[in-house]
Amino acid sequence: MGGVTELFFIMILIAAFAFAPLGYFIYRFTKESGKPFGEIEPHGDSPSAVNDFAEKAIKFVQDKFAKK
């Protein structure tokens, strides 16, 4: 019966290490009132040269296809 008890404790230790990152994330999420890593900027709100270039390229291609 000692083998079952030892196995139980080993499995509890493995589970604790496996779920520790999830517990940490939940702790941080609830600590900051639903913001897990503090104030972060939402995606797409900041101007970007790459986004501007992509928009111009898409508009150019759309104009070329619209003329045909």
C-alpha cells in the first residue's frame, strides 16, 4: 500500500508544477482588475509605416482591377 501513497504524492507534485503557470496567470489577472500585465496598448491603434504602405498597395491594386 506504500507504493500507492508514494505515487499519489508524486502525482500531486507533478500536477502542482504543471499548473503553476496557470495559477500565476490567474493571480496576475485578478490582481490588476482584469488586466493581466498592466496597461497595454490595443493592437491597431498606433500608426505604422508598414500598415500605411500596405493600405496604399491594396488601394493601388484595387484601383487597377476596377479600371478593367
